[in-house]
Amino acid sequence: MLKRIPIQHLTLGMYLHEFCGSWMDHPFWRARFLLKDPNDLARIRATSMHECWIDTDKGLDVPVGTASVSREEADARIETDFSRLEDLPPITVTLPPAAPARDRQPADMASELQKAAAICVKSKQAMISMFSEARMGQAVRMDSAHSLVQEISDSVTRNPGALISLARLKTADDYTYMHSVAVCALMVALARQLGLKEDQQRLAGMAGLLHDLGKAAVPLEVLNKPGKLTEQEFAVVRGHPLEGFRMLKGGAAVHDAVMDACLHHHEKVDGTGYPDRLQGDGISVIARMAAVCDVYDAITSDRPYKRGWDPAESLRRMAEWTNDHLDARIFQAFVKSIGIYPVGSLVRLTSGRIGVVTEQSPAALTTPVVRVFFSTKSDLRIPPELVNLAAPGCNEKIAAREDPDKWNFPDLAQLWSDLPGQPW
């Protein structure tokens, strides 16, 4: 049985199933293990983590009367919170102005996926060049960065689901570069949800594009290490926000808000983040936005040391971190911007059919378009069929999220994108 407990109640002999927080906040890349070493326990307690999940079937339980939450109780609370999202009032935020707006016409998912794939190819090469130049001490070419942000912003405005979803399909080797592209797109979509003007959306996109520039100062063997980092390596990785800030400050004119997001996207609302341990409203809005977008793309992407989580499952886990890590109101707006079941989420319908979300519905967060392709009743693949859960007369509903690792469907990305393999 899984139980969520405070870190201070963790003891030797317990089986650590999962930390309640992003894996970038602790040095244990593989979180599931039997806690036997007192040094490991000390390292865990020295992190900024407040809670963790233990598996009482594989290790010791907490003493009777100790505060804990079961997985069922935690899921029920999150589902209740998600069900109320559409009734929440909009959030009013302000960001400084950037540049003149442009007209962009909406596009359907299929056509925008083709354009988004081309943008991903171009963006990847641009980010490889940007990081390579940064490693050699050269300043960011802001004209190229502005052009890239404009293309990404245009795509998100035409259809937000396309580029955001494709950028998530990055390989572990491409992560550092495509992560910047993905966070740029997520920031634009979040800014749109927050009601910011188009010039401010692009400013948010620029913050997303450049937020991890400091990783150019981190040795590639550390960035791509498949195992657990040493304390020294972990400290080097944690230094990337300050390194990025120095790179941006020493180069061409970069907006203060962009530099602030670069420096403070790893701050936490409870004050346990880095590098300045800022707290609550002491963290700028754009940095709090970047924190949410950065975490989402990080945990949904494959890394050398960990497979990415399913998009819908990632949102469920992030909801558990809003009390101490992420700004709750900005996270709520983020969920609205990409959906409770983002494109690419594996779900089971009330009919017992399994499908993958292909597009969001403007009608409601809980009724996306799903391509069903597997029957749990017959335990067989079935001819793929698009089911619009928001269509009049549709009696189907999403019954549950499904774990892709459990089913191991080899063509999951192709099923929702209609594009062969990794399209970029």
C-alpha cells in the first residue's frame, strides 16, 4: 500500500516509492529503493523535500497514529480540485510590454502539427548553436532569439496543442536543447491563459527559451549522466540559474523579466528553492510561471536516468506540490492552458476502451478528443477511432488515467500525432 508521509517520519527499513517533488530537487535519480543506509536517510532529510511516498508492502509502515495519506485519498482530493477548475475566476497579472502584436489565424490540429514539426527541427538547430556559442563565451544573438520566439508564439496562437505536444517527444540526448523550446511554448500558452497581451506573451516565451541557458556551463557528462549524481555534480547542476543570469547580463540587451526568470525559476513558494531562497510573492510572476512550465516539461520528458511520466499523471503529481513548490493559482491556469488530460495522455473510457488524447475540447477540460485503439474487454487492438467526448449524444467519459509503461504501446506518439516516429 502506498502512503504519503512527512520526510521526518521516514526511517530505515521503509521502502521509498517516490519523492513528492521534481527529481531535480534531490540527488536520488532513482527514487525507488529500500532505505538501508543511514547516510541516504541523512541526505534525504537535508533536501528541501517535505513529503514522500512509501510502499508498505515492500518495507516498514509508519507507527499507528502517524499522519499519512493513502494514494486513493490523495487522488480523490486532486480530482475534486481539477473538477472545480472551470469555475475558478481568471487570474490578473501584469508583465512589462515587449513588442508590437501580429495577426495569427487559428488552425486545426492536423495542419498545425506539420508546421510545428518544421519549427521543432529549426528550433533544435538554433538552440544547439546558442548553447555552443554560450559555452565559448559568446553572447546570445537576440535577433535570432526573437525570431525563434515569434515563430513558436505564432504556432501556439494558431493551435497550442501541436507544438507543445511535439516538443515533449524529445530524445534524452536532445533534452537540453528541446526543453528550452518546449518551455518557451508552454510559457506562451500560459501567458495566453492568464490574459496577457501578445507582446507580453512573447516576453514570457523569451523567458522560457533562455531560462536554462546556464546549463551551457555544466559539463555534458554531468548533464547526461545516466546514474546518481555526486554531491559535487549536483551542486554544479544547481548553479545553472546563476550562470545563465551572468551570461544574459553580460551580453546583448535582455529584458529584466527574462533575466529574472532565468535566475529564479528554481525558487519555491515555501522559500526552500535556489539560488536566493525567495518565498511566495517575493518570487516574480514570470519566475513562478517558468517554474511550473519547467517542471512539467522536465517530468514528462525522457532523460538519461528516467523515463518521462504520462502528461495527465504529471499534472496529478504536480498538484501535490502546490503547497510548497509551485504557485497554486498559476498552476491552475497552467492546467487550463493544456487541459486536465493533455495531448498524448493515455486514458481508459467508461466502455473499457483505451485511447490517447489527440486534442482538447473548447467545451470542457474533461471532454477532449480521444483516439481509441485498444479494448480491455477483449484484450486486443481495435481499429483506431476518434471519439469526441464533447460531441452531442456521446455517452463515453474518461474513467481513469492509464500508465503507458504498463501497456508499452510502441506507437503511442504516432497514434496522437499522425506523424511517423519522432517527427523532427
